[in-house]
Amino acid sequence: METVTVVGAGLAGCEAAWQIAKAGIRVELIEMKPQKYSPAHKSAGFAELICSNSLKAARIESAAGLLKEEMRRLGSLLIECAEKSQVPAGGALAVDREEFSRLATKAIEGCPLIQVRREELKALPEAPAVIATGPLTAEALSQDIQGLCGGGLSFFDAAAPIVSRESIQMDRCFTADRYGRGQGGGDYINCPMDRGEYEAFIEALLGAERAPRHDVDVRNPKVYEGCMPIEVLASRGRDAARFGPMKPVGLVDPRTGRRPWAVVQLRTENRENSLYNLVGFQTNLKFGEQRRVFGMIPGLRNAEFVRYGVMHRNTFLDSPRLLDPDYSLRQRPGLFFAGQITGVEGYMESASSGMLAGINAARLLRGRAPLALPKTTMMGALSRYAAGYEGKDFQPMGANFGILPPLAEQVRDKRERYGLLAKRALADLEEVIKDADYC
């Protein structure tokens, strides 16, 4: 029986290996943990979530929700793991990250067609193979990839801090979801600020000392917009944070009966609700500065930080020049890339690229033509963005309705328009699934 090598057991690698095995093909999955860890990884488990524990919006009428529904219909392993490890998060799908990883690891290691090798791979394997080593690929393999591809691109990513639930001063906070979208009394803990508190906080944030890095200008780093460090966002204008992650819209402080000037939201990290992360508070501040400045947030004066925010370099390919829409390398047939290294940005976006790369690696061995999903689907649009972006400055992209072709008719109402785009996408995907050649 022929074998496909999958390198990396992150979200993309797990989905790629699962799809290949589903097709009845043997997989050799190579993962360097726990022999070696990247600067951002801490756990030996597969599908480790680094930044947030949120997989973004759940409703199908959102770009993130549509992407997850497409993955579900194509038989995603990680969507199943996410639903089994779900924690309250209003209208989002968030997970207990340890349980999520445990379920993914158990499924992969328990699959009879997947053999796991725990070692560092220092050179690209022979095709057929899927390279899903992520944006923090180990140095030796990264150099081999860049040598083959003629260099790589990079940006900087950041993670938010996590605090313990018992250390939050709940008399200064309230529980609620924006517009009441949650499933109970409120899935988020909200830390409200009046105007004076907000302006003092921003002043302290702008003056705080950032962690030194030799590979980046910490005052002007090239960062992905979706993971913008809060201090970088604040430097764009005094109200930038208040119109970003600290926006108070859809929330009313029950103690005053009014909408606060600004709000910091805390989202649970686990099913026990013992840990909470600061939503949108990715940061590169020194640890002591995080304690000092974030301690100014109402309710967090005596917060216990179980994890501080960090910043790290992410590397991705010049995919429009190198890849086809099936995520295969044009110059080396049978070599596929998947995950953030391709220039898709986000947990589920990475996983979806792994699904498509795995499906196509299996199709290659079976002598079938590559599967390129319709451009009207979110998965298809993301793959075409990575492989076909024609602008001057290729940057990572997450799921959004802007990359889908417009509707034939003009629909002014945004909610209605998004609903119609989602309906069209799922109908077109069903046509692919029903096609006898898909299986």
C-alpha cells in the first residue's frame, strides 16, 4: 500500500492525515513534539491552540460559520472535536483547548492507517507529502523549504494573556453577551470602563515597555491585522481600541443601566470556567508591564496571570507564485503545503487547507484530477486567494465574504446578503459532494 507523508500535527496536519486515511491510504505523520518545541508551543498534544481558544462565529450567515459548516459537510475531524469540547462563548464556537487537543490526538493515534513518528524532520520528504509545519517551522526544514521556493515571507503574531477566574473581582464586572446572543446569563465577563478609566489605561498602555526582539522593530512591527497587539492598535489613535476589541456596543452595565465608555471582555478557556483570556488583548509587553497595565482594568487589579501574552515570528510562502488551488507546489508535483505557511490565517482556515491538501494527495495517488472547490465556497475562495492573489503585497487572509464572488442581484442589507452568499456556497458544495468523482 502506498503511503503519504504528512509533516506537522497541528490543525492542518491533523486534517490532512485524517482525510488521506479516510480515503483508505496509509499515512506517516511526523511531529517533532515533544522532542523539540517551537517558541510558541507548550503541549505534546496534536492540534494545539496557541493564541485564542475561539474558533470564531458559529452562525452560518457569518464567514467563519460558513467555513466551519463547509468543513463539517466534508467530514472534518476537528469540527467534531470542537463540538465535543465546546465552552460557552456567546455566538462563537470556543473550546476547552486541552480537551480539544486530547480528542484530536486520540483520534489520530487511534486510526489504524496513521503511523505517528515523533521526531524532527530536517529536509523535505519525497512526494507524495503534505507539509503542514506551520508558521513556526523549525530552522533546518524552513531553510530547505525556502531554498526550494526561493525565499519566504514573514509577519508577526501575538497571543493574549490568561487569568484565573478566582482572581477576578466580580463586583467590578458583569456577565453578558453582546446583544444577548449567549445561551444563558452571559458567556463573557465584562470589565466596564468610564471615559476617565479608559483614557488613563490607554496612556499607560502607550507608555509601557515592550519585550525586546532582535528580529523586529517592536514599535512598528509587520503584524497580521487580526492578531494586532493591543499596544500597536492603541498607537493608531486614542479611540482605536474602543472601536476594536474594547467596543461597548451591544452591552449594558446592569449597575448603571447604561452602555459603558469601553469594555474589556473575558472569555472562558475551559469547561470548568476556571481560566479566562482577555479577548483581543494580544500583546508584546514585558510580563511585569502586563501585570501593571492590565491591572488597571476594572476587576483585574489582583488578577493572577497563568499565561502572559507573547509575540513571535510567523513565516509564510509567496503562495500566489508557488501554489495551485489544490495547495500543491507547481514545481514539484505531489508536494502539498497546508496551514498558515500557505498564507491562510486562522485556526479553521488552516484546518480547511489541510483538508483540501489531504483530499488532493489521496486523489493524486488514485490517479484522479485535483479537486478545486467552487470559488463561491469559503474553502474554495481561500485556496484561490492563496494561489491566485494578483496584488503587489500578498498577506495572510482569513475567512471573509469579501473574497467570494458577488451575488447576481444587488442586496443592500448586509445580513440578508451574507445569508444568500452562505446559501449559495452550501448549495454549490453539495453539488460537489454528490458528484460520483468526489468520493
